[in-house]
Amino acid sequence: MLDPADLPPDDILDYVAIDTDKTGHLRVRVVEGKKHLRAVQEYLTRLRARHQGRVGDFEFTTLDVIARLRQDTTTAGDESVINPVQQKMLGYIRHSASLGASDLHMTPGRDNTDFTYVEARVHGELEVLDILRKEEGLELLGATYSGMTDV
């Protein structure tokens, strides 16, 4: 399973698909016509730096292929009724659990910034799992609370 920090941000989610193969290497597909976008380039650079040697050549494709991959991913398995935002939140929860965290913190706009800090308390200390745009953090929190009504 991918770490939530490895997933494409919401603003490029329609242009990039990522998964892992059996050997643990990352397979990254990018919409040919969107590969020049700054957000796409920054994400791909960050992914390569974070996973040196595990990211192969990028595969360039079309928008409909990425949409089909996303649809197949969201309809497969037990979590077929969970939207991508809820999936991302579940990823943070799973990652926190794998670290042995006692709790998970999401702080939108901390220190009067435009960022949301996602942190897990491990052995009494807060570890930063991810830093998101403030709006994305608010969306994750909203999805979490609205998703609780389905449980």
C-alpha cells in the first residue's frame, strides 16, 4: 500500500495515476497533455526524490485511461463506497497505526499559515506525516466526519 504522502494531490488527481507492482516498484502514469503543468512536475520530482530507484520511467497516456484506472481502483475491494478523499484519510490512519501511534492530529491553519499539518503521536512525540494545503486538510476533516455517519 502507498503512503498517503505518495498519492497525487487533489489538483492533479485526474492527470496522474500511481500504483505498485509485485516487486514494490512504483508505476506512474501521466496524462501526456498535462505533463508540463507545474503541479504535475513538482509531484513527479518529489516522488522520484522520495523513492530513489523505485520509480521507473513515467508512462504517458490519455485522460480517459487515468479516469478508468481511478474508477477501477475505487470500485475494487471492500472499500468501493469510499471516495478518494476518505481513502486518503484512511491511508493516514493506517500509516499512523503502522507507526504505533496513539493518536492522529490534523491542524488546518496552524500558526496562522495556509497549511494543514497531519501528525501522529508516537511514543509521546508528534511526528509530521504530511503537510497539505489548508483547504485540502479541511476537506479531509469534512470527509472524515461525514463518513462517520455511515458507520
